[in-house]
Amino acid sequence: MNEKKKILVVDDAKFIREFLIKQLSNDYEVITACDGKEGVKMFTEHCPDAVILDINMPKMHGVDALKQMMDKNPDARIIMLSAEDSMEVIDDCTNFGALDYIVKPFGMDSLYQSLHVALYDQK
């Protein structure tokens, strides 16, 4: 049997982390972090197959976490998930290497589709 792909969820909202654990854990191994600084640490320690990363968090902004993760692994598969929907922020994220940007509130179909692309449609 194949090992489950590992997903790192980085979000300061506990209910989002718990919701995504519940939704994704049948298909993926889900690990979480509650802020950008912890997210970068978990990214380095656990080498996840994909990351779901919030933007507005304490201790380290999501864009800064994205930059640090991409510096550590330029092939990182990172999906931004945020209530922030300004084109400037979205452009920054994609320019720094994010594969997708999903605006909260979101549907699980769009998140699953984005994860599938991140995990299986490798460039």
C-alpha cells in the first residue's frame, strides 16, 4: 500500500486547522502549525508533500513564510488559503512560488482540486 502524502496546514485559526484535519485525514497525513514561524519550522522538519498556508498570522506573515519555505525548497508545493483577496497579495504569492491561491470561505472541491494538481501534476 502506498504511504499517504503529507500535508502541512499552517493557519492561526484553530477551527480551520481542525476542519482540514477532519476533511483531509482520510486521504492524507495532516500535520499542522498555528503561525508562520512554526510553519517554517514544521516545513523544515517534516518535508511535507504540500503546504496549505494562510496569509494573515501572528509571529510571521504568510508571504514571509512562503518565501522562507521556497528558499529552503524551490520545488515546494504551496497553496495559499486566505480571506485576503487583493490582487497585489495574490500576485505576490504566485510570484514567490505559490501554486494556487484560494480565498476563504472556500469549498472543499476547489481545495481537493488544487491539492491534486500540487501533488500529482508535477512540472
